[in-house]
Amino acid sequence: MKNDNAESTNNTASSIPSISLPKGGGAIRGIGEKFAANPVTGTGSLSVPIATSPGRSGFGPQLSLSYDSGSGNGPFGIGWNLSLPSITRKTDKGLPKYQDGDESDTFILSGAEDLVPVLKKQGNDWVPEDIPDRTIGADTYQIQGYRPRIEGLFARIERWTNTCTNETHWRSISGDNITTLYGRTTDSRIEDPDTPDGFPRIFNWLICESYDDKGNAIYYEYEPEDSAGIDLSQTNERNRTDKSRTANRYLKRIKYGNKAPVELDSNLPREFREDLSERTDWLFEVVFDYEEGHYEELPADPDGRQFVNARIDTTQDRQRRQDPFSSFRSGFEVRTYRLCHRVLMFHHFPDEIGVNDYLVRSTGFEYKEGPIASFITSVTQSGYKLQDDGTYLKKSLPPLEFEYSEATIQDKVEDVNEESIENLPQGLDGAQYQWVDIDGEGASGIVTEQGDSWFYKRNISALPVIDEDGEPYTVARFAPIEHLATIPSFTNLSGGRQQLLDLAGDGQLDVVEFDSPTPGFFERAKDEAWHTFKPFVSLPNISWQDPNLKFVDLTGDGHADIFITEDDAFTWYPSLAKTGFASGEKVRQALDEEKGPKLVFANGTQSIYLADISGDGLTDLVRIRNGEVCYWPNLGYGRFGAKVTMGNSPRFDLPDQFDQRRIRLADIDGSGVTDIIYLKGDGVYIYLNESGNHWADAEKLKSFPHIDNISSVIAVDLLGNGTACLVWSSPLPGDVHQPMRYIDLMGGQKPHLLVKTVNNLGAETHVHYAPSTKFYLADKAAGKPWITKIPFPVHVVERVETFDRISKNRFVTRYAYHHGYFDGSEREFRGFGMVEQWDTEEFAALTQSHDFPTGDNIEETSHVPPVLTRTWFHTGVYVGRDHISDFFAGLIDTHDQGEYYRESGLTDTQARQLLLDDTMLPDDLTIEEECEACRALKGSMLRQEIYALDGTDKEQHPYTVTEQNFTIRCLQPKKDNRHAVFFTHARESINYHYERNSADPRIAHAMTLEVDEFGNVLKEAAIGYGRRETIRFVDNEGGVTEIPNAALEEFNLEDQAKQTRTLITYTENLVLGGYAAENR
């Protein structure tokens, strides 16, 4: 039996790099009450307001809890986040180095993109902005200004560094003169607790103070993580200390409504005028309760009335959640042990109501907790009235309830149909045959080299099959075998001399040869061919057959670095992508394995693996023994953390029968953590990873083909939906009729996604998801290939059904996605270039669901034709000096009619005349800056068409078509920074009101003529075009004739002139310039 997919480190040849692609939703890490689908990204979102009282002049916290199906785990469970801003170091393109003087890291302001150091124009050159140091009391601060990479806030953003302690905080001053402080206090910073004084490593600066220009202030208090309530006897806690646990921060209180205004007339910056933590005159206080004794429900009285006790201070330690988890992307452990169970709103008006701390509102959260994940199951808002005995009478709104897709292991064995396995190898051993996604389509196929030719079986499993009843279902399928017409020269894939690797981390494979006189690679082209051979520019002089050499991403930038273990040190060579590798760097191994890994890959026991055990997206060093599983978390740049020995480690087999070759590693449910599959003599056993802390008890598959030393068993995403299948194959003659079988371990559904909401006021919503590969394969099969691709499956909202139990009406919205795009250089999933949305109330759609009863709107009088909305978005893709809209419109060549609606009888030239001019790039940009300028357009709507599908001939013509273009302005060039800064604004929009009559639309055109430096519109025009005097007539043979517009004949000559007249409205706006005081 062969070990095909577990990344064991005992292989003699260099294995495929361990690079973590983004997860498609429902993963630990980390993409109003009404559920909504984001049409750009396809994710589902929901926002729940948190009850707070308004402050003076409306200045107070605007809190809401937001769900996004692409979000990870946190203090509110999987998928949910609190809407508060912060500034953090970006980790998607590389882990932080904390060399702030050299701008080694990129900072991100929540909702405002990457931050770029400000440049000022000096003559014909651009130089760094020079802000004088500020001395306040005994402290001197260096100040560095920043602006977002895509500007829009036009805020003043500064990083203040204390020259004595090197501690930093941030402040921003918005356009409406609101000052916000981030990380000014130690408690409002997430930083490495083990660094010495004077050398802080601050990863995240949390909002801590906010002021307006009327003297109002908001003060945020945080509490550090601690060891309270933690069972220190657990093996996974052995090497954690009280100090190391304190890195994380939890929002505890928000105080606002200060009686006396903050001093305004001062030369000091606002944050230095007084210490808000010493204020006691706050009128409002929001308290976040992590089960610390703030709140106690009492037994109901005989009338069923509910009473509670509430206090503003804590009375007990915080409670530990069942699924504590860690992230090491900061370069140190940030561990989360707590869940927020409620948010309490207190008033402080002792003179008016006689009570200093009066609870008025609360927002409570109920959870479904488990060792793998925790989920909010309901949110309840309540109001309170104080009683004479000091208790509160509680009255609540009906709870808003949630359900999520379950992670339930299936054990049904399926056969791959004979047509799909035709010409497939029997017994896929990973040597002569490889599972690879050769064209970055999001689903792995099978590639093999035979003689001088390569053959490929594309995986089309995600494309549903329609059964005899017309119902779709998913089954493993492969397309007919392809002979790859163009292959790299001197091919030697099966011999191990060449490898299929993704050098750039963009999902596009390269054929790489290291061990040759001329090392280099062949790059896979987008047209499914190969570019010419390119030699590496820089390559270390090492033995590429060294069993202690592995490829693994050690920097978090998506590129596979070289990692070599030695007896006393690790040596690693940073990847330079397609240039090669940089010089090696040595990291000394720890003397005590409890403090750090002391191991070599080729240790003779085959027990060392590379896998993401913690779920933070980084590849850890893992040692698996019979009865012990431990790992050393990846801290980046060749460093690994203290050993974590997981609880309930499996004893896989009897000591004399345990075999490392029977271990398979896979993320079974797509949650981000790696699970273990063990192929025992009596069957297959699955051990689920419980957030990197413990292993769940073994689950044995009830049925599975016989396992022997000839058959091959691998765990792979066979169905292309982001979850693992266990695939068995055999070359034995007795299995010739069923050489490949599999188990879809998750039963075709991605776990941990929100699938149902019930507001208990009559509305109920069900959400159905589908992998992006389903839409990609459907378009490809229909002869409509995507312009761009996604190299991994993204789970998107496919269908939303809403039932109103009061009116008994049911409504269905369905989505289809096209032209998904993942930018490998930026490590960003940018969404989809075109999305179709069907809003349906027709009888067929209303009766085909098993989720709801039949609605009352099935009568013919209730029918409204389904509305189809087609929307095109710019994904920020750079296509040279071409325009992505030309691809959508079919204007690249005469053979492609494109996707845009065309009026009947138009040639390409005439069709182009009806379109707006494309968004133009600024002049004098470098190629890199042009790419960034296109990126600034990501998510921008380019065009939208609305149709009514009533089954008549007119349904092919839209009611309305809206198109818009943009102006891109370069506010500062890249120079020595990582990025340039761009600002985009709408330039033109045009609306064609066809009303399904393509010959005679009403046309409105809006133009932005001038915008000031802050995005304010100074000059604009609105044009209403006159009706067409002639229209096109297309005869049955396709001939086109211009004829008079018969609709105008109804009017006299004077009215005809009015009907065909173009009207223009021109507007100028006067905007007074702002004032930026130096000492604010």
C-alpha cells in the first residue's frame, strides 16, 4: 500500500510545497436582520444591531454584529464579528517582521485598505512627508503619515512612536473633524508579551478613544486574556504560561456621554489634554459580558414574568469556551479562550432616577458550543425596569435564531462510473500519476507522463448530473482523457527529476527542474499551453535530493521556501517566486524540544509531517506517533513555537502493527485544521482535529473497500467542493470493474455555514450554497469560458428562499456567478466579473422546495414574471492596455458577440458607439502602477441589465440597461513605497430605458466634469437625449434598414421637435476648503 497524500517527510524527493490557499468560507480563519448575498464575492452576510443609547449630538458607538460566510472564528463564534475599527499588520502577503523604521510591514485600517506612507511633491520629484517630532511633557514622538492605498476617506492618519520606549499608537482625523486613537494604552494593543522593554512587537492597535469637535468623547476599555478557568493539567496547555496567554484583548466597556466637554482650546493634541480613564462623569456605559457574573436570571414569578439581577462590576472569572483556538500569524501566539454572551447597556443618571448603574437594554447571545467550533444560535434584545427590591423586570423581543450546516461524516461508498475512468490508471500511486489542478480551475484532475507525452483527465465532478426526474445530483466524474498537445521539452515527470510546482503562488502550475545543468521552469499559460523555458536567476548550491529538504511557505507570502533540517539548526532559503531563491538563513534548533523543534525530517521513523494543525493558515511541524501527536506552530521565517502536545492523541493500532504509511492527513470538513485518517486492518478510522487542542474520539467508517498493500487510498477534494473525499483505487484484476471508489466524507455540503434564520415574527430564510467550480464548469461546458479563474473552490450563495408565515408568501432568489478572479500576486480573491440574479415568484419555483409549505401566492393573480438582473463588476484584473469591459461586450474579435445586450442589427462598431468610453488609466504609470490602478476599480459596477422572464418574445429585451465608467487619479506614485495611491470616482453613467423596445429607448446620461482633491463634485452635467428620429428594422433574413420612428407620427411637428430635443442640465458646486491645524 502506498502513502500518496499525507505529507510525510520521509520521501527522498522534494515534495509538493505546503502552501495554504484561502479557504472558501466556514473556516476557523481567516472574505439589519435581513440576510443578503454580496453579489461581488458571493458570500452571505447578515447584520444584527446591538442595542445602545444615542449620545449627545448622535455621537456614540454604532455597534452591530455582522455575519459573513467567508469570515473565521472569534469571540462571537464562527462567521461573526463586531463592527469596530482597528489597525493591524497585514499577513496575507507575508508575516510581520516588526522593523517599523524600514517599513518592513504593511498596515491595514479596518475598511480602508493597506496604508501607504505619505509622499509630498517637491519640484518634479516625490519625497517622504517630513512631519516634525512632537515633544509633549517628557516624551518625544516621531510621526509618520499614511494614506489608504485606495483613497476615499481623505482622513489624516498618523503613527506616533515614542522615541524612548519605541511604543506606538495611531490617530486618525476624519474629514468631519473626528479624532480617533488606536492602541494608545497597553490594554488596547495586541503585542508579544515576551519581548523586552524598548523592543515592542505590536501586531494590532485597537480603537481606544474618539473625540468630536464639540467636546464629546468615547472611551473604550479592554481586558487582556488570562489563565482564569483554564484546566492547566491538559497536555496542550503544558508549555503555555500565564504571561504568554495575555497577548489577546477583549473589549470590556465603552463609556460615552461625558457631562463636561473635553477641553477644546489647547495647543496639545486632543488625546494629551486629559486622561479619559480617570473620568467618572460618563452617562452611558456599554458592558461586554464573558460570563463574569454581570447578569443572573431569576426564576419566573407565578404570572410568568422574568426577573434578573444585573451589576456593572464582575463577580467571577471569565468562563472558558469549549473551542479555544490560536493564531500564530503575528509571529507569536494570540489565543482566544472566551465567548461574549451578552452586551449590557447601563445608564448613569443618579440624580434623576436615584440609581447610579441602571440596566436599560441588553443584547444576548446563545451558542451551540463544541470542541471544534462554536456558533451563535440566537440573538435576543431585551428591555428592563428596575423593581423596588433591586431586581429588574425583563421583557424581550422574540429571538432571532440561526442554524448552520452540520459537519457529519458520511460513509456511503460510491463508484466512479466506467465512462469517467476510461483510460485512467488503475491504482493511483502518486508516482507515475499525480493529482494536480494543472490549469488552476479549482478541482484536481489526474496527469500522467507516458513516453514523451502527457495526458490529463480533467475533474468535472462539480458539474451536477440531472437524473431521470430532472433533479440535479453530484457524482465523481472526469472528462475524456486529453493529450496535452504542447508539453515542455526534456520532460521527466514520472522520474522525479521534474516537478509540478506553483512558484508564484497564484494557482498556476509550472514545470520546474532544479537538479540539472540549467535549472529553470516552464510556466503554464492561460491558453492551456506552456511558455518557453526560463532559467532561474538565483539558486542555492544544495543537494536537491537531500531527504531533509522540503518546500514549505515559511513567510506567509504564498511562495514555497526551501527548508532544510540539520542536527542543530534549520536552514531556509526565501523564495523569490519565479526568480529563484535568496541566500540561506540559519535558525538554531532548541536544546529542549518542549521549547522548540529539535528534529530532522529523515529520522528513520517517518513520523514528521508538514500540516496546518492550528488552523491559522500556516504550515506547522507535526510529529505523529502511536499514542502521541504533537506540533510546533509556525512563527515565520524559520522559527517555530513551543511544543503543543494534543490531548486525547490517538492510539492507532497495536505497537507491533502501527504503520506510518497508513496515515493520511486532510482537512476533512474544510474548517482549516488538518485531521487524521488511519487505514487500519479492520477499516478506516477518522480523528477530527478539535481546534489544535485535542483529537476527537475515532469514528470508524462502516463500509470501505478492502485495504491491502497493493491498493491506493488518498484523501483529496475529488468533487471540487472544498471538502475531502477518501478515494480508493486498485490495480488488481479482480477490481477491474470497480477500480476506483470513494466516500464523500461530508456528504456534498460544506459545514459551518449559516443556512437558516428565523426572526420569530413571521419571517424565515433558508440559504443554499454551491462551490464556484459548479458555475465555472457549467460555463465551460456551454462554450462560455471564464476570462479569469479561481484556483480553489469558493462557496457562494446560490439560492435564498424567504417565507412569510403571516401572509403565507414565499419568494426565491437564485444566483449564478461568472469570471471569478484570484490575484495571486496580491493574494486576494477579488470576486466575480458577472453575476446573474433571478427574483422569482412563479408557481414552479414556489412549489419545488421541501423547506417551506406551499405559499398563498401561487394563484395566477399573484404571479409576477421572474426578474433577471445581470450585473458586471470590475474585479481589478489587469489585461494590459485592453479593457475588461471589451471582453464582456464581445469587442475583442468579430466572432464573439459577448455578454452585453445588443440592440438588433448592430455591428461591432455600432455596438461600441452605444457604450460609454472605457475607464482610462492615468498617463506615465509604470506597469506595476497600472496593475494597481486597475485594482483600485475592484468591486465597481460596470453595467447592469434588468429583464422580465414572462415567456414571451420580448423577454430577450431588457427593461433597463445601466452602464458607468470611472476616473482613476494617481494621488502619489509608488517610488520607494510598496504601493502607489489611487482615487477613483464615477465619471459617466448612462441609462437606457428600453421598456423591452430596443428600437426606441429613453436615454439619460450623467457626467462628472470636475472633482476636487477630496472627491467633492464641483462640476457635473445631466443629459436627456431626444428620441430617435429613425430606427433599425431587421427583416427575417437579417437585413437591416433604417426607417422613420413611427411612434413620433402620433405628435404634431412642434411636439415631434420637443420629443427629439436633447436637454442638458449643468451644475456647479462651491466647496469651501478645509483647515488642517498643525497641533490637532
